[in-house]
Amino acid sequence: MARSWLMKSEPYVYSYDDLEAEGRTLWDGIRNYQARNFMRDEMRVGDRVLYYHSNVQPPGVAGLAEVASEPYPDPTQFDETSPYYDPKSTREAPRWMLVDVVPVRKLPRLVTLAEIREEPKLADLPLVRRGNRLSIMPVAEAEVDVILAMAERPAPDGD
């Protein structure tokens, strides 16, 4: 059964437009064990992904993507020139895993974090919980549907 995820990326590093232009990317550089475990143990080909732009004003969901590969070792962990190099990781026992992601569709408009916080149906979304800084988190199917529906409506005043 397919699951849904929210995956964060800074748009100045790799935006949803970049994903559409390239058609596929590997979701590399994750160095949080819980986020790694989601990719390694729970993500499957066909899972839906809310593509979230973070560290920008305003932050929000910019597009819908899909997991396009089974998990495999993140090559940046072996590259000594990479900021994600991990000297404790070996090819025989890699510590960091990733999945490939492909675009599905850009949303008609950004669904901002402020809007998400205001929507009662999204009160349990991990994104809005205090202290949650994970770059990858599970999202209930119903929550994905609410966010996608929000993207079809005009932006509220002040956004």
C-alpha cells in the first residue's frame, strides 16, 4: 500500500522547478537517522511526496512528487569532496540511504506553512508540531488530499 511523505528542500539549493527540469533526482545528503530510516525502511516506489520549500519566506508545499526507486546507498557518503562525506561509512556497510524522486505536478500555487497551521484538518500533521525539524516525515493520505485541495483555492489575503 502506498504511503505519503513530506520532503523538505531549500528552493535555492534544489527547487520543485529544478526537479521538473531534470525529471528525476536522488534525495541525497540526509544525515538524520530518523529521516534515513523512513527512506530505508518505509518508502516504496509509487509513494506520494509533498515537495516542501523550506528556509524561504514563505515556506510551503510547492509540488507533488513520487518515490521512483527502492532505497540504495547515498553516494555522497563515500565522496571525500562532498559536504555529506561520512568517513565511518563503507561501501560494505553504508550508513546513509536515499531514494529517487520524480515530479508529478507543480501545485497551482504554494500552500504556505501559515495556511497549513490554520487548517483544523491538518492539526496532527507532523510539520506543525513544535520542535519537529525533520526533513522527511510521513503524512496521512487525507492530509495530502487537504493540502492538494488548498492549492486549488485562491490564496488567503495576506499571503
